[in-house]
Amino acid sequence: MPILKAAIIGGGHIADQNHIPALKALSERVELIAVCSRDIQKARTLADKHEIPQAFDNASEMFVGDNKPDLIINCTANNLHHPFSMQALENNCHVLCEKPPAINAAEANEMAELAQKKGKVLAYNFQLRQTPEYSLLKRALENGRLGEIYHIKANFLRRRGIPGWGNFTNKSIQGGGALMDLGVHVLDLALGLLDYIEPDRIIANTYDFIGKAGGKGLMGNWAAAKFEVEDACFAHLSFPNNASITLSTSFALNTKMEKNVNLEVFGTKAGAVLNPFSMYSEMDGELVNMEFPHLEETDIQLKNTIAFLDACGGRASNICNAAQGAILQKIVEEIYKSAAK
Amino acid sequence: MPILKAAIIGGGHIADQNHIPALKALSERVELIAVCSRDIQKARTLADKHEIPQAFDNASEMFVGDNKPDLIINCTANNLHHPFSMQALENNCHVLCEKPPAINAAEANEMAELAQKKGKVLAYNFQLRQTPEYSLLKRALENGRLGEIYHIKANFLRRRGIPGWGNFTNKSIQGGGALMDLGVHVLDLALGLLDYIEPDRIIANTYDFIGKAGGKGLMGNWAAAKFEVEDACFAHLSFPNNASITLSTSFALNTKMEKNVNLEVFGTKAGAVLNPFSMYSEMDGELVNMEFPHLEETDIQLKNTIAFLDACGGRASNICNAAQGAILQKIVEEIYKSAAK
Amino acid sequence: MPILKAAIIGGGHIADQNHIPALKALSERVELIAVCSRDIQKARTLADKHEIPQAFDNASEMFVGDNKPDLIINCTANNLHHPFSMQALENNCHVLCEKPPAINAAEANEMAELAQKKGKVLAYNFQLRQTPEYSLLKRALENGRLGEIYHIKANFLRRRGIPGWGNFTNKSIQGGGALMDLGVHVLDLALGLLDYIEPDRIIANTYDFIGKAGGKGLMGNWAAAKFEVEDACFAHLSFPNNASITLSTSFALNTKMEKNVNLEVFGTKAGAVLNPFSMYSEMDGELVNMEFPHLEETDIQLKNTIAFLDACGGRASNICNAAQGAILQKIVEEIYKSAAK
Amino acid sequence: MPILKAAIIGGGHIADQNHIPALKALSERVELIAVCSRDIQKARTLADKHEIPQAFDNASEMFVGDNKPDLIINCTANNLHHPFSMQALENNCHVLCEKPPAINAAEANEMAELAQKKGKVLAYNFQLRQTPEYSLLKRALENGRLGEIYHIKANFLRRRGIPGWGNFTNKSIQGGGALMDLGVHVLDLALGLLDYIEPDRIIANTYDFIGKAGGKGLMGNWAAAKFEVEDACFAHLSFPNNASITLSTSFALNTKMEKNVNLEVFGTKAGAVLNPFSMYSEMDGELVNMEFPHLEETDIQLKNTIAFLDACGGRASNICNAAQGAILQKIVEEIYKSAAK
Amino acid sequence: MPILKAAIIGGGHIADQNHIPALKALSERVELIAVCSRDIQKARTLADKHEIPQAFDNASEMFVGDNKPDLIINCTANNLHHPFSMQALENNCHVLCEKPPAINAAEANEMAELAQKKGKVLAYNFQLRQTPEYSLLKRALENGRLGEIYHIKANFLRRRGIPGWGNFTNKSIQGGGALMDLGVHVLDLALGLLDYIEPDRIIANTYDFIGKAGGKGLMGNWAAAKFEVEDACFAHLSFPNNASITLSTSFALNTKMEKNVNLEVFGTKAGAVLNPFSMYSEMDGELVNMEFPHLEETDIQLKNTIAFLDACGGRASNICNAAQGAILQKIVEEIYKSAAK
Amino acid sequence: MPILKAAIIGGGHIADQNHIPALKALSERVELIAVCSRDIQKARTLADKHEIPQAFDNASEMFVGDNKPDLIINCTANNLHHPFSMQALENNCHVLCEKPPAINAAEANEMAELAQKKGKVLAYNFQLRQTPEYSLLKRALENGRLGEIYHIKANFLRRRGIPGWGNFTNKSIQGGGALMDLGVHVLDLALGLLDYIEPDRIIANTYDFIGKAGGKGLMGNWAAAKFEVEDACFAHLSFPNNASITLSTSFALNTKMEKNVNLEVFGTKAGAVLNPFSMYSEMDGELVNMEFPHLEETDIQLKNTIAFLDACGGRASNICNAAQGAILQKIVEEIYKSAAK
């Protein structure tokens, strides 16, 4: 298999800490040839630190000449997921784009259509798919231990976790708040258990009381006066096969746990909780609780990057693909629409 | 204040264990003069055991002659809540009716209208309103500690609690399953925190997989072949003021806890959990968790009977009144309708 | 099925508290017609208390006349298990004899031979077979969840539990100490998991240091000067199929727990612990721990008496039968022989 | 006291991480002059890393010339413990040999005889003797707190700890499995409490079900097809003074704890548990449990190396000496023989 | 030994629940012949309930005629301890008086002097001396395990335990508040460890903030407006041998535990905590914590009544005697004096 | 604001680990120009390590020439706090002196007077004032949540924490033992809650049993033969407003916890415990416990150095000032006087 050439767009923390180390660790499959950032100084610093040959401040320059990338990692702000991914696809690159897919459904759709037209892989970096807990949950489901799943509670809740840095409270850049940044992760996991079918009914409510009121922050201090997004979102999704999902996500909520990321899954034969992974079922005529105390920690970014590369190489893979991303973004948009009623 | 004369209709467990002892303990305010059951033997046994002067097998007989009751406790099956309560109201009695109010919205409405026309108290026995935890929650809300409540998670979940006795799985008698028997309790509590306003949007799903499949029971063994109701129900209610409720209730669900009856309440200034009662807020610039380890146990049926008698005497009371019962029943009906889509 | 006539021999605590209540609760299957005790006053008191028609102080008298018993419950001291059970069998009665079967192997053998010759049921009251934990363990084994069992640790340990009453420290009456009184229970359970095959190699050690030294007692105070039996016994049994059992039992031992009654079972596919019941295995490629938090309490004497009556009626039953009792007693004897080397 | 010259034979992990750092930390008593490994590259790398002057791939070369070692640390594979220790003794060196002493009793005996003939110290690296818990246990025993020890349960159990590296499953190199690698540690500790007297009766069973079946590993993945040793061993040892030891050891066993290394010691006056250290006794007429929460962590290899150097210098020391090693190896051989019956 | 004749003065809860049952249980040593209460109806009810032959409402009547009591149990209010005990002593009766001895030092002194003059036993019912924990503490001290005790923290603290009944907040009847009712118990225990020597320096502070402010009560509701005593008292006592006691006692205090009754004892060789009993010392060169998990519950009133009867019979006894009572009352008075400075 | 020039006197651990890093981190406000130690080599090593331009072994040399310090950090032994602080003040420097202020009240008084005369800041490094717990306690007090504080228990207890290094057991250098080294910290915190008013009554006892007896040490081994100070001190302080403090401090005490540093504060409206911070009060008619699980760790030395610099700059600050230090030292002296009675 030939070694693919990769370039990074976006020079922030997630490039530096997650994507570049993963690519570097996979040097037998991928070669990181360039990094691009609006701020050329940032691009150069990253390139030096990680021994990447080229640094750009204009993505267009990467796509000219002989040494063009085969794939792009798009680590830009949410509102730039669409333009840079489109540009990369136009230039016949595979794309691994950070989540959420885009800031609205139309963008995600356009991106998926172009990927299909170009015959390139467009994928989204929902790396929580790669935890040992979710892998085990999928295996248990495939082995029939859960029976048919009919209800899922998907939670990504923070007590006071409005980041005090970045653009997390800016609606035009982010496209939304807790749902767009956090809720999409557990929504993706939940949809993945239901074969990513589309819901036919959605109802939702969003709130911004705490974000606008201000107060103690556990992830730095945020500017209450500039808080433009939802700090909490609660939704119910119903599917054509009568399955349902209750989604709860927050940047800030008056609740006990500092952070609560979890799925509760209810199947006809067993139920499961993701963190810590456990199952609830019947065995030999008695109710049984199962725990798995020896799951081993995993580098989930590394595993997700491998899944992307596998997809690029035409192999089966559990990466979030372009079609799934478009469905997810459509659901997100419908949640916001319902909440606006 | 004159002593009121009371009669019981329905000779089952709840009459024997809850209502009769409560009435007996309040002998300075109420005199229990009769008990009525379809099965005259049951009526007589109860009357003997509790030293009640009269036993009937026909409710009509109670309302003739001089020694007529001033109030009726309706402890019959769900589908008899309407006929016996109507009869009692027609005979100018106050009525304390067991929950749920009725088996559909039309019945509950009719009952409320007749009560109003007759100028009599019609009330429902949602005795969980009287726990020290809910009382404290209401006081905290009234004292402004929670700010404005915008989201409530209301749970009444059993892991394998389909009763192996009675009519709990018979749809025509009960009107429904887990929602009708269990969910109404926490729905009543949640609505009570929102001033019992009516939701403008409802979505719900119901299931009967485990009930129909059969298996290990923790409340006796149920007949899977005759299981006609929902074993689980999940709903989302949205209100005109943008508040929302997530309601989850089950007779049977593959989950860890044998029984989980709780409210999680999210307000602009604090959140609260009902059991064990705790609050989550900010104080002096830091996040604070509050626990109340010294709440004293209460006889909640006694307190609810007192609340009913207070209402009969024209005093303010936190009893569930006829209008609230009609709203609740309407919501239940809409939940079932949504789930049937 | 005809109602069997039963008589009790031995008027102590175990007759009064365990066997008589069980027989009385099974009045549709068995009628308790007599109680016999060396001390006629004891016999009469028991008879009066439990409304048993006849009281004797000489067992022979019970077997004359028309109203003879069909079955005998032998609740006498260990050294009387043999003579009274033999007498009952000779008189064509089924026998449920308290544990241990006898005070040596020859007695137990003789008893089994007579039962076979007479075509009567001779059974031993190892009622721990009837706990929900052991029942579940047997079911799990039969369903193949454990694979093949190859090692068992069987413990019945008390820290300072030398009874201060009765004959527990008298060797000629009891036949032995901790092994004879306590260890036989868990030995029976362990053998029951291995189809009661006989071991081909045994090594054991017994001790009496604490019993002879005296000290603080948690079951009354014992007479150290008259302590004639072992206070602790440790044995290793090896079976022809290479399975093995480590048996540990004590009346008194310098250990943490006041009482420790347990089996640890190691199979090729899973291991199990009896109390609280749990299993340790692999599932979907991960190590799993299983707990069963909803096992329901059982009246184990009642269940064991039913098992005995089933056997008397010719039905399959999990009662400890005469052949098993003889094997068990032979093993006990070999343990003592090994310890005496 | 003159500084002794030391050489290491065997260039693996245990040399690099344990023995060399200990010797380096004791530079006022010992000088590390050479390291020898079959693989000269390995030898040189180690020598460079730790600033050791000489590197060899042939042990014979170390013993010629002026700068010969006074002592040898033998860190080779089990089957090389004998040849290299013999060679070192022949060359008048003291030897600290890794455990187990050898792969059979004859080898260990020959080694002990040669050491005696040469007047040199031959010792084995059972470093668990140096934990603060075992030291305290020995002191408590010497101070009479336990009275006379009559039974010991010695456990070294792993749930799924078959190492996926090295030669741990190769019988000809290792001489055995869990017993040879793990069980010898706790057997040495237990024998040390009984003055290393020899047992007069042994019974044992060994198994290899899980090792041969394969499955999830917690110490890497092992090759089930090449698994030649026991994965579990259970033995009972009886001593002339009637003391007894129950030994349980496993590489793989369906049990709860990932790793369980412990002694339970039962004495006439008190019992003790090694980890965490605790004692169970009587005091002032009541049963007492004693805990020692402030034991300080120790560098057990350093302490064992000091004990060896003390022995070399003719001072009293708690190192495992040649005679003890020979007894231990004889017991191991008898355990295997009993298990093979 | 002759059977003593006893009479009870005071017909309240403590007579009915504690003293009469204890006397009844000791019928081989004492015969309860009369009960006396200001309220003759109360006296008669008690006499009937417990089958006591005589009932009086005037204590003087008991001391005339032939059938006079040998001993008196004084269960009256604090301010009647002195007059009734004096009367009983004058009439040549032994006296077991409830705690505190009296409401000031002069009274207690006078009582002690009269007892001595009359040659009768005057004792106080500090029954906490009889707990298994305090007995063990005394034994440990006598056996030298604690060395010399130099500091004691004595606590009897309630969070909100101002009794809503009785005279507990009335200064003229009770003589004081928390110290007089609760603190005296642990002060007696602490003094008992120091051989009841007298302190030479005392400093104390008392408070009544919560008592006077009112609020939530956990022992009924008290009348804040009539609260005349201290709700908390903190004192430091220093003794001629340089030992010291820190005494803390409260009816009401903003603290976590609902009730905290304990001694912490610091000796030169070990420290001890009373509840649950534990010791902290050194053993074999390490710090050791000792727990005693098997202490058996005791009927402490029964044991204290036996101790009193032993004293009456001239036998050694650990009852609180008249001299100790006088010392205790003097210390209490000095604490109040110091607090008033 | 001009950058102040700072010099360190005393080259020990606390200079190296605490003060120098704090000053270095505040380079925008202070410049560290010199370090002085009796041992010039120590001074030079510190200077090199932290890039401080000058090193002295004679403090006088620092105060000559142009480049004189504006402030001095006095990290010397207790008995040098006075001479070096006086010298620094005489040379018109601000002084941050380590705790305790001095070794007697006269010294501390003299220091305070000179500071006032010179118009310079003299402050003491009680850095526990800067913990998030104490800050929150002060805020809660200022916001009225505690009402009026009337009793404080202040503890700084070690089980076996006599340092095996330094001069901690030398009376002439240290001025005392546990009180002088540890107790002063919590005494300062407690006084800070009472506006640093002076007590009008004090009783205390001190002990040295364990220190003089020797034994196991948890902070190295101390020389029992040279132990000259108190190992434990218990005191009661009473204030003119009737508030009181119970102070307990020890280097060595037979108690459970290895280290116990805490305040328990009792106010009229609420009580508080410092570690972990919690409050006990009433809310909405019920007793409430409040916990604050999200307090963030703080660099308390850095915060205290900032507080000192603020004071030097004439800004309000919570640093322990010269007047407070003098009061504290006077109380310490009176405690020792009382203990010597």
C-alpha cells in the first residue's frame, strides 16, 4: 500500500495535541507534508515542533505543484469546516474533518455530495467511537446480547463547563452551543447503535439562563454579556421503527457531576451503561449485573485516524462517513428548529 | 367544625392498609360509617376488622336514609373511578378518588364538571405530594432558591416490577400500564412545580417487549400471554413558557436499580434532586452541594387525608384537585396518542 | 398421593425450630403423629406446643399398633443417628436423618445397605443445598456456563464459635469437632458439584490449640478442660478426574471474619463464588464479573423437607441420599485418618 | 571492609531494572565490573547505559586475568541458573542467583554442595522477604505474638497473567509454569515462618485448561498452542510438627482479583494477613483486630542485595541461602510429582 | 444474702423503662415493694403495670410501719435529688439517685456527709460506666496498655437535641442545661480514668444563642422564649499531676453529627477512642491501630443496678459513690462560675 | 508601580522551595537581587540555581552601596527572626519574616515597634491564610452566613511527626515545640476569624512524654535524649466578648490520623469545618449540610507573597501584620506560662 501524503489545515490545540501525533505515529501509512494556518507564525511553529516540511498560510498554495497532499485533516473552526473541506475535495483529497460536520444541514449535505461525486472519502472525527467501552457495546449488540435496542438516553452534561477561551459562545462561528460542541458526540454514538436511521419525529427545548447570567466557571471564566448560544438542550427523537432517544447536553446546568458523558441503552434482552461499562440482563432465571473491570485504555485519536486511513484505502472501517455526518447535521438543525418554536 | 361522615367504596388492600387507618386516626374530624364492596363478604370482614358500623355490596344503598355519608373514598379499580365518583357527587358527597383520576380525559373532565356544578370537593390521592422531600422542594422553590425551573426529569422506573396480582396488565380495566399506574405520580409532582400549566407540545414512545416476552419477576410472576399494556413509556413535554419535562416510567426495563422514583429539577439559580433531597447551586462565589440528612419520616397517607379534609372544610390545601386531575388525565391521553403515531 | 404419617425422634432445638414447622407447613402431604424424646417431659411439651397427638420416651412404642409412622425425622445426637435410623428402617419407615450421617463410615454404610434392602428412602438433612445461591450455581453448571469444574475451595470457618452449650466438644457423642459439625455442610456442597465421585487421594491436618487453651467465646463460653475434638481442620482432596477440593473448617481460628461459609469454584469457562453469588468469566473478548443482586430469600428447611417427601414419593429430588451420605462419611473418616498420621 | 567486585550474567530486564541499580546504589561496598550476555550487543548497551567497564558474551572470559569478579549475579533463564552458578562457584565467586534456584532438585542440590565445598555464598533472590510487611510478620513471630504457627495459606494468583513475552510457557527453559515462576515466592515466605523444615507429606494438583484454551490476556497475549506448563497449581504440605501449608498459585484462573499475593498465617495466639498487614488476636478478654497503616515503602531489591553482601561478608542475613534453595526446589519437584499421579 | 426491699420515688419514664425493669430482673436480690409519685394516679398505674404492691403520693408514708424499704431509687427531677435522698438516708435507706447528683455543690456535699454518718450507700446512676467499651477501656488502662493518661477529650454533643418535653430548659428545676444533663456523663467517665482526683484549675465558657433563637428541633420543639439554660459549654480542666481534660457538651450546636458521645484518651503508651472502641499505639516498632469488632451489647442499667446492690452488700463495685458525686458536682459548679466571669 | 528589590536571608529549604519561586514568578513587581546565608557556599549554590546576582554570608554587606534591597525575606531559624528583622528594618527595608514571629513576646513587640517607627511593613508568612478553604470561610463570615462565631476548635496534630532533621527539638533555637512550629498556624487562622482581639483568660497544659521516650518516627527519627520542647499542647482561650478557642497541637500523640490540620467553627447561624470545607446550618426549616466539591487548588505561598507586596505598596491585604504577630506571640507566651504553673 502506498504511503499517503497528508496536510493539516488549522493550527490550534487539536492539531498539535491530537491529529499530528496520531499521523506521526502512523508513519508507515501516512506522511505529513504540510501544515496550514491563517497565522503563518503558528503554522511555522507547529511545523518546526513536529518536523513537518512545509508551512502555509493559504490553503490554495498546498494544492499546486507536484507535492500535493492525498488527504487533508480539517481542524479549523466550525464555520470553516465547509469551505476548507469543499476546497480539499475539489482538489481530489480525502478529508478527515473535525466535528461537528458543519454549522448547518445544507453545508453538510453539499460536502457529502461533492465527496461522492469526487469519489473521495469525507469523514468526521467522532473519536469517542473508538473507546473500549463503545467497542464492547457494539460487539455485545452484534452478538445479540442486547436483543433489539428500543430506547437510549444520551447525555453529555457539564455543571459549569463553558470554556473561557476560544469561540465557544459565538453563534456565527460555532453554529450553536452545547449541542453543537458536546451533544453531537453522544448523538453520534446513539445513532450508531440504531444503524444511523433518521428520526421521523423530534421535539426539543434549549436554554441560556446560566450562560447569560454568568457566575463561577470550572473551565475558565466566560463573558456572560457575549453569550449567544444555548447552554443546555433537551430533546426527544422518535424513529420509524419506534425506537427513541432522549438527548441531554449542557455547557452549564445546576447538577451534581462536574461532567457526565454517558449512554444508557435499553434493549429487549439486556440494557447497558457505557461508563463504566456494565450490562443488566437475565441469566439462568435470575437478574444479572455484569461489569467489565479490566478494559484497557486506548489512544482513541490514533484508532480513529487508523479508521480514516482504512476508509481511504477502501477497507471497511467504523469512521463516521459523509452520509452519516449529513444525517447528524440534519438532526441537529431540526432540534434547533423545534426548540425555536 | 362538625364531624364529617365518610364511606369507603372498594374493599381492597389500599382501603384496608391506607385509607381506613388514616380516617380512623382522624376521628376528631371524620367518622367512618360504611364500607362498600362488590363482594359483601369482603365488605363485612373489613367492617368487622376496623369497627365500621355498616357494610354494603351496593353503593346506591349508602345514599338513602338519614345516615348518609358526607364524603366518599373511592378505592375501586381504575375503570370504576368515574362511575362511583359521579354517583357520589350526584349524591352531594365530597370525593377522594384513588389515582389515576380516570381511564381517559373525557371521564376526568366530566367528573370535574360535575364537582364544580355540585359545589363539592373532588380530589385525587397523589400522596407523594406529602413526602418531606417534596414539601421541602416546594418551600425552597417558593423561597426563590431555585430561581425559575426550566427542565425536570421525572422518573418512576422498575426493573422487573410487573405486579403478579391484580389487574395491572389488563388494558380495559387499568386504561394503560406503567404510565397509568406509576408515571402519573411523578408527572403530578413535576406539574406541581410548574403551577400545573398545560404543555403545548408532547412526544412519546411506549413499549411492551419485556411484558410480552415474560421472565423473572420481582413482584410475583406475571402472565406474559395476557400482557396488554405498555411496560415502559418515555415522553418529552414542552410548555408555553419554554419549560420542559422528560418523563420516564416502566414496569420492566433492563436497568440497574430495582426501583427508581425521582425528580431532577433544573432551575436558573439551583438544581435539586428529590431522593435523597439535595440541591446544587452557587454560594459566595463557589459551587455548593446541599444535603438535608435530618428529614423526618412522615405518614404520607395521613397527611393527604388531612389535606382532603381541609379542602372539604374550605381551607387552603395542597391536595390534587379536580381541575388538576383533568389536566393530568388529558396529558396522559396525549402521551398515549403520540406514542400510537 | 396419600398423606404420609411422620414421627420425630429427638426433642431439641432443631426439631422445635426447623423440622416440626416445616412438616406442619406441608400438611397436605404429611401428618405429624408423634414426637419421641428420652425425656418424656420434653416430648410432651413439644407435642402440646405443636399440637402433635402422641408423645413417647421410647421409640419402640411408636412402631407398634395401627397408627405407625411412614417416615421418621431423626433429630438425635450424632451418635444416635445410626441406632434410631436403623430401627426406623427396620420398621419400614423412610428416614430423614440430621447431619452428619453418622459418627463413622461403617455406620453410614450399614445404614445405606439397610435402606436399600428395605427399599426405603434414607436421606440426610444438608439443607444448605436449598439456598438460592447453590441452586443458581447448579443451574449455571448444568447450563455449561462454568465449563468443567477442576478446583473448589470449600470453607466453613468460625473465629470463636465453639458452642457453649450441647455436646459439641464431646468426641464420643459427636464423633469429631468442626469437620463433623460444620465442614460436612460445605463438603457436601462441593461433592454435589462433582457428581459425588470419590476422591482417590486425601491429605489433612487437624488442630485443637484454641479449644484446649480457652478464651473469649462468641457463642457462649466453652469448657477448655473438656475439649476433646478438633477446632480446625484443613484438607486437600484429589479426584480420579484430577479435580481437587481444598477444605477448611474451624470452630475457632485467629482470622478476621466471625463466620465464613463459602465455596469458590474454578471451572474451565468461568469461576463462581457462592456468597454473595458471583461469576467470573470472559464475554465478547473481555473479562466479565457477574453479580445477581436480586436473589430471593428461601426457607431452606421447608425446601429440603419437600425434597425428602418427593424422594419418598419416588420423584426426582436433590436431597442428600443414603449412598451420598455413605461416601461423605467415608471421606470424613479418611480425613481424620490422614490427620492422625 | 574491602569493596567486592561484581559481574552480572544475563542482560535482560531484571538485570537492567533491579540488580544493576541496586549494585550501583551500594558503591561503597561493591563495584560492578562486568556484564555478560549471550548477545554481545545487549551486553554492551547495558554496560554503556550503566557505565560498567566491561561487556562479555562468554562468561568464561570473565574469570581469567587479574580483574576477576568476587561475586556473580545470575540473571539468566531458569535452565541456566545451574550451569552459570556452578561455573561461578568453581571460579571461587559468591553467587546471587535469580529464583527459582534451578529447574529441578538435583541441580539445586549440586549447586548447594559445590557452594559448601568452595566455602562461597550461594544465595537466591527471593526479594519479597524484604517487604516491610514480611519483616514485621517475622518480628511479631519472634516476639511471640503469634504463638506457634500451625497453618498457612500461601497464595500467588493471577486472573489472566500469562506473560505474552519471554519463555514463561516453555517447559524445558522454565522447568514449569505458575509454581516455578510465582508460587515459589510465597512458598519461600511460608517456609521461612516454619524455620524451613521439610514437609513429610505433600499432595498437589496442576492444571492447564485456560493456558491451552487461550483467551483475553492482561499481560499481553500468549500463544495457547505452545502452552506447555501448568497455569494453576494447588497443593497441601504437612510437616513433621503437624504444621501445614495450603499453596495456591496461578498464571490464569477464573477469579475476581487481577493479582492476589498473600499469606494468611494462623498461630496459637494470633493470626496474621500479610497484605495489607493485619493481626487477629485476643486482648484484655476481647477479640482484637490490629492494623498497621503507616508501614513505609521499601526498595526490596536494594535490601536483598544488602542481605547478600552481608552474607558474603560473613554477617548474619535473611537472604535465602543455598540449603534453603535446595529444600524449596525439592518441595517444588515433589509437588509436580504428586500432581502427575 | 437477704433480699433487700426497694422503693422508687418518681414516676416518670426513667422509672418505668429503666429502674423498675432492672429491679424486677434481679428478684433474687431485691424486692420492689413500693412506688411513690406526687401524682398518686401515676404511682398507681406504675404499680399495677409492674405488679408492685404499694403506691404512695407522699414519701414519708413509706418510711413508717414494718414493711419499710431498705433502699430507695430516686428518679425525681434534679432539684428533688437532694430532699428525697436526704429523707431516705435519714430513714436509714441506701439510695441510688439519678444523675446529676444535685443542683449545686453544697447539696451534693451534704448528701455525702449524711450518707457517711448513717453508714449507708449513696450512689449515682451514671450508667454509661457499664458499657462494654468503657469496661474494656478501664481494663486496658489497668493492664498498663495506655501507660499514664495525660489528656482526655470528653464530648457529649447534640446538633439540635433540646428536648421538647420535660423541664430541660428550666434553670431552677434542672440547675443548668447541657452540662447538667449531658456533660456530667462524660465528665464522670473521664474523671473515672484519672482516679477521680480534683482539678486545680478550670476555665469554661457557656452559650445560649441557639436555644434562645429557636429553630428546627430533632427531639421535638422547644420554647425559645423560655430557654433559661446553656445550650453549649466548653471547658478545660487541669489537674495537680498535670493531666488535663477538654470537655465539650451541647444541647444545640451547628455541627455535623446529630449526636456525638465520646472520649478520646491520650496516654504515654497508647491512645484510645471510646466509640467505636479503638486503640492507637506502637507494636514491634510500627504504629498500630486496634479495633475490637466483637464487643457484645449490654443492658447497662441492669449492670449499674447490680453494681449498686453489690455496694449495698459491702462488695467492691464500680458504682459512682457519694464522694465521687460530690467532687463531680463541685467541678460542675466551678465550670459555671468560670463561665460567668 | 516601581519594581522592588528583594533579598533573602537564610538559605534553607523554605527559601529554595517557597520564597524564591514565588518572587521569581512575580518578576513584574519584585526583583530578587541577593541571597544571604551564614554558609557562603549555600548562598552561592542558591544564587546560581535561581540566577540571583549576589550571594552573601554577612547580611550587613547587603545594606551598603547603591544596590540595596527594598525588602527582606527572613527565612532564618526562629531565634534569628528578631535580629535579622530588626537589622532589615533599621536599614529601611520591608520585612516578610517566617513564622513564628519570634521566640518570645518581647522580641515580637520590639519588632512591631521598630516597624511602626520606621514606617515599614513587617509581616509574617502565615501562608495557610491563603488556602481556598480559609478564603471561602472568611467570605462566608463576611456575608453573614455564620452569624456570630462563639467557639472555635483549632487543631494541628501529628501522630508521630517530630522532624528528624533541623532544630525542631532544640528549645533555645526554636523557642518551643509543637505550639511554636505548628500550633501558631491554626491559632493565627482562628484569631483571624475573631478580628484578632486578645483573650483575657488562658489555661494550657503541655507534655513531652513521647518526645522524651522515643519510638517510631514518620518524619525521620528524632533523638529522644535531646528532646527539649513540648510534643503536645492543649489550651483554652476565652475572649472579652465571651468567644472561646480550644487549641490542640502536637508533634506526637497516640491518635489515629497521621496529620490533622483543621478548624471547627461554631457560629450562631451556622458552623463550618475547614478541611474539607463544609457548613452546617438551617435552610427552609430543615437542617442542611453544605459541601463545596469544586474548590480549586492554589499556590498559597505565591498568594501570600502577593499579599505582602500589596502591603508594601500600601494596598489592603490579608497578610499577617506586625501588630497581629505581636498579639500572637504574646498569646503563645501566655500559653507556655500557664502550662508551667
